[in-house]
Amino acid sequence: QVQLVESGGGLVQAGGSLRLSCAASGRTFSSYAMAWFRQAPGKERDIVAAINWSGSSIYYADSVKGRFTISRDNAKNTVYLQMNSLKPEDTAVYYCAARTLTRVVHTISSEYNYWGQGTQVTVSS
């Protein structure tokens, strides 16, 4: 069983930055595919970014390309989402997700085995 705990959310002005962290349990973290999803009020949970086990394959949603960076530190069992140039449209609950026993990127929420509880990101105008 994998447990994921997100942190780093908060309130920030447009144009500002936040870094989200997701700490994962599990002895085989290095084999997990990881992702960040987000869900705004009244909207579906959508992919933000995903990363494979080695970091060699990365996916970004079009809406965040050039602004967000996903990375992982397997030694610390942690995945990060650096969010720069934040916009009010980025306001959402951000969720960390893990897919075990895979070495490829997954971009569909139903393909992930484990989820964190989410962290709120609010971007003011």
C-alpha cells in the first residue's frame, strides 16, 4: 500500500510561484509513475503533469507548459511541482497520484492506483 501526502499549497497572487511536494511511502518509489492532477470547482479532475520512474519521460497539460515543472527525487521518495507565473485559472485542489509497477507515463486518472488528499492552490488576481 502506498500513501501520498501533498504539501505546499496556499494563496498566492497572480504571477507568483509555489512549489508543491508529494511525499510517498513505499520501498519501490523509484518504480512508480507519478503525476499531479487538479480539480477546480464544477470541473473534472484533469492531468497537470506526469513523470515516469526515471524522469526521462514527462507530460504537461497544454495549459501549464512553460510555467510548471514536475520533478522527482527518488532518494527522498518525493515528487515536486514547481509552479511559476501562476494565473487565477490555476486555482484548484491539486492531487498527487502514483501508479505502481510501471515505468511509463500515465495521463488518465483511472490509471493511477493511489491518491493523496489534495492541497488547495488559490491564485488571486
